[in-house]
Amino acid sequence: MRSLWTANLTLANRITIGRLLFIPVFVILTLYYINSVSENRPNEWLRWAALMVYVATCLTDALDGYFARSRNEITRLGTILDPLADKALLISSLILLSGPWAKSCFNPHLPLWYVGLVISRDVFLIMGSILIHMTVGHTTVQPRISGKIATFFQMGLILWVLGQAPAAGFPWMLWAAAGFTMISALQYISDGIRQLEKAHAHDKHPRS
């Protein structure tokens, strides 16, 4: 067991684990900033520190992927930890930067409907993947450019809120993020339906 763990603990996986450890630091800094505002003594240093930790976490996301591909060290552990770190950072950011506590701390802030849209999409896709895996025996996820664009806009929104950039262009980015989130969801659903139909056709007309 130890040798298997050591074999999977590549440089890319070490970076991913470090990214996971950054997330609670980001959450704590943001919570302390929100608390400082609620006590009428806003500590802007905490907000900027949270922003820097968020940026560092996003940069290490690109870094671990680069090392995994360039060193040919794509492992089973990495395929589990990498999306786990992505979703943990995204969901914690969305929750912290929306809701009633965010209205008095961040202007602009993330609206609840957008947070509900993103989380609902991810939950729906996870449930769909489980259903396909149970039905077909495996799940094939084809990366979509719309999903990458949605992620880009999601990260941009979070940086915008944490950095407290002017609110003028925020609605445009918000609707762009929501639009690509919906498009990517529909494309992934379409891919899942095709996998189910292909498996059904194979079962109906098995090779002789």
C-alpha cells in the first residue's frame, strides 16, 4: 500500500495537494474579512490576502496540469484530486461571495440565482455521470470549450468581487458566465444521452 501511494505522489499530485491546503486558508481569510465588516471595522488586508491566496490556487491548478502532461505522470490519484480541488475552491468561493452576508461586504457581489445555477449544474452532471456509469459500466467525459469558457468567466467573477473592481462591467461578465454555464450543461447532457443510446443500441444488436 505504501509503495502504491508513493508511486502516485508525483510532483503534479504534490502541487494538487498543496492547492487543496490553500482552500481552507482562503475560506478563513474571507470569513475573517466578512466578520471585520460586520463589526464595522473592515480589515482590507484580509480581503487582499484572500485574493492573493485565490490567485495562487488558480495558478497552481495550471501548474499541476502542465507537470502531469509534460512529465507523463497522469495518475488515477491525480484524476480524482484535481477536479476535487477545483470544485472545492469554486463552491466555497461562490458561497462566501453571495448571500446576505456578502451584500454588506462586497459591491458587487455574486447573486444567489447564479450560485444556484452553477451548483445545480454540477450536482446534475455528477448524478448523470453516476447513472451512466451504473448503466453502461463506464463514463466518458469529453471536455467542451463552453465549459472552459464558463470556468474562465467564473474565475473572473470571483476575482472581480474579491478585488472590488468597478461594478459597471460586472453584469456583462455575470450573464456571460451564466450563459456559458447553461450551454456547457446542455452539451454535457447531450453527450450523456448519446452514451446511453449507444449502449442501448449495442445491447439491442450485440456483435455475433
